[in-house]
Amino acid sequence: MSDETYYRDHWLDIDPERIEGYEEMFRWRPEMAALLAPAEIEAGQTVVDYGCGPGMLAIELARRVGEQGWVHGVDINEMFIERAAKNAAAEGVGGRIRFHCIEASELPLEDASVDRIICKNVLEYVDDIGATFKEFRRALKPGGRLHAIDSDWGMLVVEPIGTERLAEIFAAASIAYKTPLVGRMLYGLMREAGFQEVRVKMVAGPDTKGRAAPILFNMAKYARHSGRIDEATVDAFVDDVRAAIDAETYLLVLPQFLVTGLA
């Protein structure tokens, strides 16, 4: 993989261990409801889950739109699409979700055909956010809603790792993120793209049990791949995160920006 395109390529060539980790990390839980609330998902709507991964969010969306609604899950990774279809079938909602493997930002949907587009933790990886937003506006019905949920890695807190050590690891891992500070940028980008009534909320629930730790272990893999940092430093980071979880001194906070606008 080229360093210049690693932010995209590492989603095309993904090992099964990472997929298993994402399934567990993004499995729908009641406390995640706040992330979806501003999207105002209702029964009977047609909703797109852009960057659906193994399908956990798409499954929850299918439950919310009900038997008269429809969900389109799209992703660039064929393995994710296959896994998502199996997961949806196992949950009894496969008949209300159509999964699509796409190569770029273009949606395989007609103009003005969907009520909602949900984009969760994806925009930090896309080639061109402006072009992606233009495509979203094409597919949304007039008055349809885009709901973007994304991180701002400049606001990540991990204790007892500390700011300096975390910054060192992230600097090496940054090849995996096209726009790592996208959270703070979403409001302006959505306004520039022509969305109306753009609203911003933030959710910053702390993780003290290690549920979100896979993002740190993935970050360590990215840092290791970059070659910008020595192996011993990465190993020590991973070991210290695991030790903190075991000792119950671990704390991770990664604020999520919830930005919603009307087409």
C-alpha cells in the first residue's frame, strides 16, 4: 500500500481480525441512541448507511424504518458487504436492507430518492468531502436530512497514556486518516455544500472498560505500518493500554460531532 492512499487502501485490504473487532465495537447498544437522535429516523423512510461496514448500524436503522421502510447499506469493502448481509439475515431484517459495494463516492441510487443519509465515522477517510456532500444532495429528497457522525482525533484523550505519548503514536498513525480533524470541520463543510439548517451537537461518553480500545490497537498497527516510529515504542503503548484496562485505571474519551443538515 502507498502511504499517499493508505487512508483508503487499508479499508479495501482488511484482515478478518479487524472485522471481528469492528463488529463487537459497533454492535448496537441502547446508550448509542443519542448518536442517531438528530437524524429523526421514522417508520417508512428510505435511509442510506454510507460506509456500513459489517452492518450493525444498518440493522438498527432497518428496525426503526419498519416493514414499510428501506435501508441501503454501502461500503467499498466486499468482505464487509458479505458480512453485513449475513448479519442482517441473522437479525431478521435482511429483507428490508439492500447492500451495495461501491468503488467511489457515487451512490447507486436515483436522484431525490432517499429521506435520510447517515454517515458514521467515515468522512475522515473519503477522498473529497465536498464531492461526497454533492453526491449526498443529489440522492436526498428536497428537505431530506444528512446526519454525519465523526471523530476529531485532536480531541482524543487516553489515560494513563498521556498527551505526549499519544501524540507520538498518532503522528505515526496519521497516514490512515485523510482528514483526522474532520469533526470540527463538518459544520463549515456542510454549509459550503449548500445544506440548510445545519445543526451541531457533541457526544463525549467516556470508556473505562476497554470497549473502544480496538481503535487504539488499530492505531498502533497503522503506526507500525508507517515505519515512522520504532517497534519497541509501539509495543510499549499497546502493553500499557492493556495493563491500564486490567488495572481499571484506563480512560478513553473521543468526542463525536453530530452534524445534521437539510438538502
